[in-house]
Amino acid sequence: MTTAREPARESVREPAREPAGAARERPPGGRTPPCHLGEAQFQGGPARAYRDLRREHGAVAPVLLDGGLPAWLVLGYRELHYVLSHPEIFAHDPRHWAGWDDVPPDWAALPGVGHRPSVLRAEGAEHRRRYTAIQDVLGAVDLFELRARAEEITDDVIDAFAGRGETDLIDSFAHRVPALVLASLCGPPEVDTAGLVHDLIVLIDDGPDAAESHQRVLDRLRWLLADRREHPDDDIVSRLIAHPAGLADEEVVEDLAVVFGFGARAVAGWIGNSLRLLLTDGSFALDLSGGRRSVMQALNQVLWEDTPMQVVAGRWATRNTQLGGQRIEAGDMIALGLGAGNADPQVRRGHAPDTQTGAGTSANSAHLSFGHGEHRCPYPAQEIAEVVTRTAVEALLDRLPNMWIAVPADALGWRRTAWNRALTALPVRFSPV
Ligand code: HEM
């Protein structure tokens, strides 16, 4: 049984390397006052917000994040590529930010933006050492076994609501399956991962308890690490401990927290957004009874059109530079508009699939949803994400083939966050089984 200690309330915030001084007077950009990114997205949906911003500012737009904090939103595919390929100019460590003095301690975006000693924020040789270890350990996961386990887990999850004839697929399905499957990478079924699963679900839900549950996830991982040091097994915790990179204990814990927390949340969004597409877009309905191709097509279409991680924080400019015709100053924050980059008309015209007709969506994976460059989502992690998402969606459609959405499609609510694209609920009905 895992025994989580009371979470230690440590701050993710680190002092700025260079004091920022007084709040900045210049809004980044300067042509028109920057718009509040979250509000613009909530009003007409992200696609419209990105289109308006692109029309007004071009490929790089000045925006205000939660709490009115300024950042540059990179909307252009080519510009994103450039930023992600030049870590020496656009660094990963948020301590480069000149804006820390303006950040309130309860800033909603702090958990995603603040510094943590994890692979996500590591740079240079340290990053390469940790990234290689994660890549190797995830690469050793047997995808056939994983698929079989994901099928079993998905079946159990469906059993819990299949007799009721109605459910909310976000709460009862999309949040549960990835938490359960990813936690199962921690060890054989007899290992009690119920606590970890519970905390991952709270984390995915992103409610007021998310920060506490992140602390509990870290505590549970510390417990698992101590256990696996004594009793190594065939699981990712033991393999990360034994990796020749020789990670320190806290490095193992922090990086596993990224794998579980970051991974589970992204997969939950991918499952939810794919189910919405499949249930609301009539063009998929015909194929669904016939074959698997359309599920993969829907999954890929979501990564182009409705990617779960719309905006990733971030990068921080290490020196003055130009980007997309804007003047970026050292210490500015760069928010990566991955969802906007995927919709960039410059690439959509030439290479991207036609998501109206579906042509090319299943094969073309040149989207930026998994990032790019040295911090891109490790390839084995992408494979794991696809196995879990595809297995979950296919198993659900197999078990409940006559499922329909219980509210008008345009009444579905989205989470009020600029960073993620995730439904608050997806109510469905079906014949009880
Ligand atoms: C739909 C599913 C997923 C999406 C869309 C996604 C997307 C991303 C993106 C955009 C990044 C780059 C962040 C940046 O450049 O700052 C990233 C990094 C990462 N992802 Fe994923 N991810 C997914 C699933 C997963 C899963 C299932 C795992 C683990 C099993 C995982 C593990 C990681 C790790 C460890 C990193 C950090 C890489 C680094 O900073 O060097 N991801 N992911």
C-alpha cells in the first residue's frame, strides 16, 4: 500500500536570475494593446482567436496570459520550428524570464510555467542525459503487452457505466483510462497503484486540488523509488533507476512525474477530443461500423485541428532578437502556439491534410502537436500515447456501438484555459449492456 506523506508545500517559483525591476511599461509588440489570450480563445474558439491574431500581428503576436502577464504567442509554423530548433536563443529554463517580479504567488499558470528540476526545464548536456534515459526506458515498453493491458483496463472502465445507458465520457472514461494504463507501467498488477491513479485523475481534472495532487504524485513516486531500489522489478521505475545515465533520486522522481502527469493529461485530452469528433462529425459515422481506418483518421485529425496541448509554456529569450517581424527582448516569455501552428494557412495550403474531406489526415503527421527539436515528445512516448488512445477509442466504439451524444454539439463546454483544449464534459447515451 502506498503511504503518501502530507504533501510538502514547496513553491515552484524560483527567483529570477536577473531582477526584473518594476512592472514593464511596454506591452510586447506595441501596435495595439495585446489581447488576453484566454478570453479571445473562449469567445469564439481558439481557431478564430488565432486567425484574428494572425491577421492583426502576423506570425508572432503580443498577448496577455492569465493575470495580465505579457508574452509572445508564436502562431506561425515556420517560426515555431525556428524557436524550437534554437534553444540557445529560446531557452527552456523559466528563470530567464524578466517578468517574475510581476507574478502573484497564486498565479493560475504557475504550475505549468514555473521552474521545476525536471527534464522539461533542463538544458544542454543535463537535458540530453535525462532525455536519453526516459527515451530508453519508454522504448523498452512492449507495445503488444501494453495494448493487451490497455484493452483489459478499458473494458473494466466501460463495465462501470455500461449498464446505466448514459454517462459523461470525460469524467468516467477519458480521464480514467490513461491514468490507469500509465500507472500500470509502474509494475505488476499486484503493486498498489490506486493512490497514484487517484492523484493522476485529480491532476488531469485540473481543478483547485491539482497542485496538491501533483505534490502527492511526487511523494508516491518517492515511495515507489525507495521500494524499487530494494526490490527491482520489470517496470519503468526500476529501469530508470538502473539506467547508465545514473540519475539522482530526485531526477528519477521529477522525470517520472512528467511521464505520468504530463503524459496522462495529454492522452486524456486526445481521447476526449477524438471521441467528440467521432460522435459529432457525421462524415465519420458511416466508416465507424466498417473499419478501423476512420478511428486513426480521427485521432490524427484531432492532432491537426484540436490538439490537447494548444499552447505550451514556453521558452524564454536569452538575448534580443527578431521573430516573425517582432522585436523580442532578452527575458521575454515565448508561448508556443502549437495549435495555431498546425492551422497556419502557409502550411495548410501546401502540405497539411484537408481535414474537411479527411484526405491525408491518417498518414500526415507533420503537425507540431508533439513538439519539435531537442525537447520534443520522446518518440516512444508518442507510440505509447497512440496505443492507449487508439485502444481506448476502438474498445469503446466496439462495446457501445449505438452511442450518441446527449446534448447539441455546440452546447459542449470547453475548459477555461488558454493552454489546453479539453472538454468539461461529453454526455452520451447508449443502449445499456
Ligand atoms: C497526446 C499525447 C501527447 C502529446 C500531444 C504530447 C505532447 C508533448 C509536447 C508538445 C512536448 C514538448 C514540450 C516542449 O517542447 O516544451 C512533450 C514533451 C514530453 N512528453 Fe509528451 N505528449 C503526449 C503524450 C506523452 C506521453 C504518453 C508521455 C509519457 C509516457 C509523454 C512524455 C513526454 C516527456 C517526458 C516530455 C519531455 C521532453 C523534454 O522536455 O525533453 N508524452 N510532449
